[in-house]
Amino acid sequence: VEEIRKYIKLYNVTNIDFYDMTTIINKEWIIKFSKLIIENNFNITWQLPSGTRAEAITKEVCDYMYEAGCRNLAFSPESASERILKQIEKKIEIKSFTLAIKEALSSKMNVKVNLIFGFPDERHRDILVNLKYIIYLSFIGVHDLSIWSFAPYPGSKIYSELRQRGRIKDFNKDYLNSLIYADIFQEVSWNDHMSVKWINFYRLIGHMFFYIFSCIFHPIRALKVIHNLFTGKHESRTEKFIAEFFKKKPEE
């Protein structure tokens, strides 16, 4: 809190992003933190854009966070397939995770969900489970969605397995480039059952499903997005991306 005060005084900071997926682990701690922000009347907004743990998220926690200025909250279940969650040792239950998402939505937060397609043993049926979940997310009112291609990071169990199998031969520039999320059409697939074209096709379908069904289930929200784009008041990263895309000048 003192560090926030310092940045407000020195740089007139109005927003802070916390890139820490362990920010919300202890319910009492995050409530105390939120209360201190409120008591100091910092008049800032803050976000957790990289995702968060869901175990300690309750309606009470979300209400305090919102009052303290938290407006955007990201959740990263990575997959809705129980089979894949077990394989990647992601120790969550999708039902309880979804409940935490609903709590954040009920507190008027702008909620984003991050998913990953293309885990090594992921199959078409697992993707279909994800697509069904994506439609449900649009139905309950999630504001934003990102679907990334799987990338094996050094030190992870999957990375070691891929090295043992010879899928990753060298820790070189080509491998490092495969970790860059610069384009929705990533050129590398680490999946044993789907090519990169299949993975990118499913990613495209997933994004289309989400935004089409969001407009169907929440038509007023679509009008609000248009209003925000014209007024420059961007409430989600998607709105900001769209605005910046149209601001780009064509290369000469």
C-alpha cells in the first residue's frame, strides 16, 4: 500500500496491474488489502490480468475488491475437460472454479477467462467439452475470453516429457520463438492428435462462439461495447485491442 502511495505521489498513477496469480489465496489478506485501499482513498483502479486462484474467491471478497477499485479479474482454468486437468495436474474442480467466476460477475467485475488448446494428449472430444463450456461462459455473462495455443515451458513436467520423447530437441532460438504468442495462428503444435491447423481452427471457432453467443445472450452489452469504442472509455482488453487496431496507420 505504501508503494502504491509512492507511485501516486511521484507519477500520478491512476491504475495498477498486479501480475501475480497468487494474489487471492488468503481471504483475510485480500480483504485487509482492499480495506486499506478504501481507507486511504487512493481513487485508483487495479486489475489482476494474468489470472488468479479461485479457492478464496467469495461474494464478500469480490465486493471488497470492487469497492477498492478492482475492475478486471482474469481466471485461468486452462481447460474444462476433467481428463486434461488431471493430466496437467491442475488441481481444480471446474464447477467450483465456475462458481468463483459467477461471484466475481455478481460483484459487477469485468471478468475474463483464459483457456489453452493443444495439450500433448488433448483430443477432439476434449476440445468439444471446452467449446460447450465457452458457450456457457457467454451465457453467464463473462466479458472476455482468450484461447492460447499450448507451449511447453522449461522446468514443467510436460516439457521434460517432450524432451525425453525427442519432440523438443534443442533449447534454441526456434524453440524460444515457438513460445511467443504474437499471432492467433501459431505455427507449432505439440499435440499428438491434432495438427496446428486443427488447433487454430478450434481457437477461431471458440472465439467466434464466445462473442456471437455473448451478443445473443446479452444484446445490451454489445451496444455498450460500441458506445465505449466511440467514447474511448474501454472497459476490457478486447475493447482496447479493437480501438488500437483501428488507430494503426497503414504502413507506407
